Amino acid sequence: MISFNQVHKRFPGGYEALKNVSFDIGEGEMVFVTGHSGAGKSTLLKLVAAIEHPNSGSVIVNGQNISTLKSRALPYLRRNLGLVFQDHKILFDRSVFENVMLPLQICGFDHRESIKRTRAALDKVNLLQREKSHPVALSGGEQQRLCIARAIVNRPSILLADEPTGNLDADYANDIIAILKSFHQVGVTLLIASHDESIPRQFGTRILKLKQGAMQITQSGAGQV
């Protein structure tokens, strides 16, 4: 489902974000990417989402080579991806409900179906009772749940989450991890970046560890919950 083969990513100015990274993630897996700040975790996720492109090597997502995709094909690729990045890009002039429904409107979904899917997504993250609120009225944990609802409203096969528990206290962080785990249990493929290695070790899932852009370790977590 996701395959990196000798991927190298260099930014203008010569900064090497990723160096010859290779790994494969199968359908329905839950995999964590860990490493220090600046290790290349966010860049790796952006390559999967075709927000960035590799300088060399290949990135294959759902059988499609990111480097060879035409720009007009990118929206179709991303319809199968749910994206939760650190810069939430929440629209503060719209309600919680409107924020979540926006991706469906952009994709041209039927209005009644959009309403149904939006309420289902909000219910999944326990925000249905806040659908009329504006994001400024939400706590940090609720804003993160809003971002997750928006990411999964189109029912993607792959969910990418970049530091989804960053800047949250332990209770909110546990809520977010529980929500992500529930998607994995119904077959969604998850790739989650986290600098906190204690989180992935709870799940007994595979851990990809980056250090200064290079893949250092591929291992299994220590236990299950």
C-alpha cells in the first residue's frame, strides 16, 4: 500500500531531509515513525501525500508512483488519504460542522450524503454535540479531534497523522490514540509520526526510527494494550 525504495529528499540550500529510506507498509497496518525533531518524520508523511516529491528513489502509494503523477491526478490520490498535520488549517470563521463537511463539498458529494457523513465523523470523535460551535471555543484536544474528523470524513483507506498528540496533556493524548486505534481496528492503514517513543510501544506495532534523515531501526513495539 505504501512503499519507499531508496528515497532521497533534499531541499533548496542543500538540507537533506531523507537519505536513501526504504520500507513497505501493507494494507491495514498501523506503523509509527519516530525520531528527534528534524529527523525527517514530517517530510516522510508529506512524500506519501504527494505534498513533496523525492529527488531520487520511488514512493508508491496505492500502486501509484508519486513522482510520475500528473498534477491533475493528485486530488484523486488524496481522496484515499486522510491527513492530520501539525498546522491544523482549521477555518475559525466556520462552525465545527462546516469545517468537517468542507472536504466533501470540494469533492462534489451529494448534500444529504455529506451531512450524513459529517455527523458520522463527528460522532466517531465525540464532537457531535459541538457541531454548531466555532473552533475558538474548543480545547486543544477537541481541536485535534476536529482535525481527525475532517481527515476521515471521506472514509480514506490511509490515515497520516503528524504528531497527533503533540502539545496535549496525557488525558487528551490517550483520547487521540484511542480514536486512531479504533480506525486501525476497522482496517484503515495508519502511518503516525511521533517524537514520543512511549506511545508506539504501547501498541506492539512496527516502529520506523529516523535519525538525521536516515532509517536507523525497524522494529516491533514492546507490548499490546
